Amino acid sequence: MPEREESGRLAELNVRNVFMIGIGGCSMSGLALLLKSRGFEVSGTNSIDTEYIPMLREHGIRVSVGNNCDELPEGVDLLVYSHAISMENASICAAKKRGIPVRSRSWLLGQLSEEFDRSVCVCGTHGKTTVTSMLAQILIETGRDPTVHIGGIFPMMGGNVRSGNSGLFLTEACEYHRSFLSLRPTGIVLMNIEADHLDYYRDLDEIEGAFGAFLQNLPPDGWAVGYGEDDRVLNRLRSLDCHTAAFGESGNCEYRMENVCEDPFGYYQFDFVHDSEKQGHVRMGIPGRFNAVNAMAALSAAHLLGIDLSAACEIIGRFRGAHRRFELTGTLNGAEVFHDYGHNPTEMKNAVSIARKRCRNGRLWAVMQPKNVDRVKTLFQDYLTCTAEADFTLVTDIYEERKMDADKTSSEKLVEGMREHNIRAYLTPEMPDAAAMIRDGVRPGDLVLTMGCGDIYLLNELLKLPEERSANESC
């Protein structure tokens, strides 16, 4: 059942000093920066150090790191928490006792989005960060000056948010805990509807229903565009009264890619067609067929926002990806080392397919950090074969935001199941375990791909050669 969202508007709460628990997360940190840019005092805590915390501190936001940072500062008049935080948290309990409003991350994002005349939301099980980044680049380079909130670092923006001066807001919209229902979009991009977050949702039908409820938030003069090769997406688009369109390759899609070709390394190019008329040619700067579909989504939304498509197609060709999306992080003994944020089987399979094409003559090492025991249990069979194209698969302990939920036996079961599918899988519970095995076995021409949305990116730091670390530290 949907959770009852918090009442009250940000403007009505007379808030100047905001305290955020879980401030080091990708979305929470972005919201903190947006609040700071609007003149709010912002501080917060996070259980672990993350790549976002230095950015927060650079902007004058006080952040305490550690599991014992539960003291609520004086002067706070709003507490915001992420969904990974237990409601038994000491700061939350203290705020309630002091009569301080306690609100969720999704409530805050919804409140900020309502400041804008137009609010474009990118949703779906996969591809949100990449599509939002692509569309952000198009909007910025065509002078639309948007405010942007992305669930990852986009190098072009120098972070995960951008404060613009127009009435246009662009954000990712996450389905977990139905958090996207707090948003009031004027335009929606719907990428796909697949099974995920089954620790929260009963089944795929309930997930589809949540996306349907989000689409119903569109006003009569709004618009929605979705992937026309996904039947569940099409079903939801057909239920709307506002303007809808589909992108894909089928003849029933208003936006299509035609004359598609792929080079030996997985880079696509295609003609972008709208209603049978060629609008431009796209030569992708990042590999993978799924990224060509992502580009279609961004271009379709750009057209609905009134942007010239020939210019948008050129801009897509200059797009080089968001941070932690099949990102080259270094080399080791003549082998390239990449990291990808993918953390469910479909995303990992896509990342491995790209890596396999790039690693044509060497051996492919796939290092998997699954996230959440519940996800592993519900998608267990899909995990067993998602790295089938790799020569070696290393599986770390499962990453959990809340350490009390950890279950180290599930990774062992994954490895056992993978071996039954003739995959050369190995259990490497901790980062040093995986680093040692890779260092001992990797050779020139190999490729190492680490995958996960937790702290597995730290493995890429461990794998850097000493001289690489020294060079990075001196920059």
C-alpha cells in the first residue's frame, strides 16, 4: 500500500535551518546543495564517507560521518531523512520530541520541484541517470538554463545538481517507496518497467501500478514519452488523457531509430526519425545498444520541449557518460579497469556485454557487488547468468545500507549457483580479497569490470598502480 506522505509545504514551515540524515547519498547530497543555493543553512550526518561529501563541505555544508553521529544540533527547524534511515534513529526521535518537523527525501524533492513552471521527470527501472544526464546536456548546450537533479555525478555539471535561472526543472524520479508520487511533473520520460525493489513491492504488477499512479500526476496539458518496445510502458501511456508518444524501432513509435549500425566495439549510429521524417543522425560517444535507446529517450523529450532535433543529435554525439557508468578508472599490468553502477541483473548483463566487445582478445574479469539481500533473493536466478560473457566472475559480500541487514551467506549461494551454470565464479568477500586475486591473475589485454552501487568503487582505487595513485594525489 502507498505510504501516507507528509503534510505541509516547505514555504509554510518557516524553515531556515535544515538537518539531513543520510546526507552523503546521491540524491540527498544534491538536495542539500539545492537548499544551500537557495539560502538555507544545511548540515547533516552520514554513516559512511562517500564521494559526495567533499562536494558538500566545499559549499560550506557541515557533515559528520560515522554511526554514532546522532546528536541533533540546536537551531534546526526541519529534519530530512533518506529511506535507508530507520525511524528509530536517535536524531529523528529527538526531533519529534522537540516538535521539529520530520520529512522524507521524496517530500523535499517534491517541494523543490513545485517552484518551477515546467518539471520534467525521468523514471524507469533502468537508465534514469544516463537519460537525465543526456537531456541535461542538451538543455544546457541549447541555452535552456535548467535546474537539474541527477542521481550521480555528471562531469559536465561538475556534480549531481545544477541551479539554473529558468523555470525548467529536470530530475530523476525513483519508484522505490513510491517516492516519485511526491513530484508534480509536467513531462515524464518512462524508460522501462521491470521487476526490482521486491523488498517493498509485492510483484511486477504492483510496480506497474505505481508507475501508473505517477503518470496520473501529469496535468491535462502535460506529456509523457515512453519506450515503445515495453508492453507495460505502452499500457500505461494508453491510459493517459494528455499527449503521449513512444520511442523505439517499431513502426508504431512516433520517434524511431532507423539505419542502425554498430561498430566492433559496440558504438552505435542511427538516423533519428520523427513521424517518418529524418531529424538528424546520431553517432554515439558511449557504447551499448541500451545507450542508443537512452539517447532516443532524451531526444524524444528534447523535441517535446521544443528543441531543434538536428542540434540535439549533434549534442548526443558529444555525450561521454555520467560518473560510474562504464567509466574507465585506470589500468593494471596492461589491463583496463572499468566501473559501472549497475546493481541488478539486467544492468550488470548490459555492462558485461559492453566490456566483452571492448575486451576482444583478452580475458574479462567481472566483479559483482550485489545490493540488498532481498533483491538477491527475488532476482536470484537472473543473477546466476548475468555475467555469462565474462571469463571470471568475482562476487563480494552483499552491500546493505543498514549493516544489521547483512547476510553473508547469500553471496556464497550465488557463487554456487553460478558454478552450476558453468560460470567460473569465486567468492571474494572483501575488497582486498578481490584486489589480491585480480592482481595475481590479470595480464596485458585483459579487462576488469567492477559493478555495483555500493562502495565497490573503492576496489578500483585499490587496483590502481602506485604511480597512478601518486599522480592523482598530486593533482
